[in-house]
Amino acid sequence: MKMEVDSKTDLAEVKIHQNVIASIATIAALEIEGVKEIGRAVDFDIFRFLGLRNSKSIKVEFSKHGQIKLEIPLVVRYGYNIPEISESVQEGVSQALEKMIDKSPRSITINIQGIEKG
């Protein structure tokens, strides 16, 4: 299983690890109004306690041709339109990846895992 995506510059090859892609996706998703948090991983409370973001709950896969596929688990704030938030997260994450690594994801699947007030 490939853990990074390759990119070329004039001087060398650049390898971008899937954790970097997950981190970019996490930050971009959390910037969308109505997103409460990313995922419900077992160790999420430890990350929250330490003041860290849990980008490990975002699943990043690469195809044979280096195409990126993401699965993003979300907790949405109560009162927000879930389809609109999902679409905004997909657009925001896609734009962030294009800007930062010059690659567009092949697909971004949003999994709504909960609704919370506040």
C-alpha cells in the first residue's frame, strides 16, 4: 500500500506522506462553519485533552496512478444543513489540496458520525 504521493519539481522529486494530506484535509474541514469536529476515533479524547487535532481519523488512499481518495468522518453542529456542510467540506478540502500539493482528489466521501450542540 502506497503511503505517499509523488510530485516533481525542476530540481527533484517531492514525496508527500498521507499524514500530510490528512492534516491539510483536517484543517480545511474545520474551517467550514457548522463542522464541530473530525471523526470519533477511540483515541480522540486523548487528542482533545492534549489540544491536538486528530487527523488520523481521515482515511487517505492512493490509486496506482497516484490519485487521492479521502474519507472524512464529521460531527456537525446542530441546526446546520448536513448536505450543504458536506458539499462545503468537499469543496474546501479539494481547494486546499490543489493549492498546497497541486493535486485534486479523485473523490472525497463525507461520513456524518454525529450531531452536537454548540
